[in-house]
Amino acid sequence: VNRFLSLLHSVSSGLSDTELSAMKFLCRDKVSKRKLETVQSGLELFRFLMEKQEIANDNLEFLRELLQHIDRSDLLEQLVQFEREEPRAPVDEPDEHEKPVAVIHKNVGREWKRLMRELGMPEVKLDRIEAAYPFKLYEQLVQALREWQKWKGKDAKVADLIKALRGCNLNLVADMVEK
């Protein structure tokens, strides 16, 4: 079972109707009024927030704020425990100025699998990513790059991305990433 989804399920189960209403109110600038009116559980609210990328496995800040505002320190403690158990290695992530995801997405598009193969990613991982995010091209690319980064660790370099782009004859994209 995915630990992140398990956390969201646990938080959702612990919410009263009043707390859910308060959270929905606090999300008015993040989720449309029409969608919020359909929300009957925390899980539904979290699904909309995940679609908007307001909460994610590696981005729990907004969820933390919501739990603080509804004064649920017990649920907040679950979130803190989840973060403690989740191994994070900021040294494995490129600096903010080194993140070429937007450039790659805009110019590589459906060729993302070809690029990831050039980077040496196993086909099984690519298929899993594609199955996990059907019809979400941007998310497929982002998750594939994250997987590659986790797989390579400190050896995941922008220079490798550029080399792989050139290996796929995507020289214009490689030039844009270099800039």
C-alpha cells in the first residue's frame, strides 16, 4: 500500500463533518466552488488537491496548514511521523536552476519514453509510470525524471540529460536545457 495514500486515508477518516467543512472553506482559492460542493469526504478533497498538485508525497505543506487551521494536532502528528519515516535526500535533487522539466516537457512531449530509455531507465519502470498516470503526459514525464533521479542518486546530472537529448536527436531541446 502506498504510504502517502494511506496517510491521506487516515487523515480523512479522522475528520468530522465540521472539520471537513472548514477544510473545504480553506480550499476555496485552490479548488473550484462546483467541485467543493460535491466533496463529501476528506479523500475526495485530497483527490482534487492532488490533481491541482497542492499536495503530493513530497509536498505536504498545504495539508499541514489545513490541519493547523482546524486545530487537529493529532492528525498533524501523523503527517510529521510520515515525513520522518520518508527518506529524503535533498543532495540528490538538482538545484532549482537546474530543473529543466518545463523545457523538456514543452519540447519532448510524447517522446519522453525514448528520452528515458536513452538515460538507461528500465522499460518496466516506464510502463508503471505510464499506467499510474494515464492521459497525464506532464505527470508521466515528471515522475519518470524523478524515478531516474532516485535511481541515479547523486550521479543524476543535467549533463546526462543533455547527452541523452542529443542521443535522441533532440539537439534544439538540449541547447535550451543548457541555457
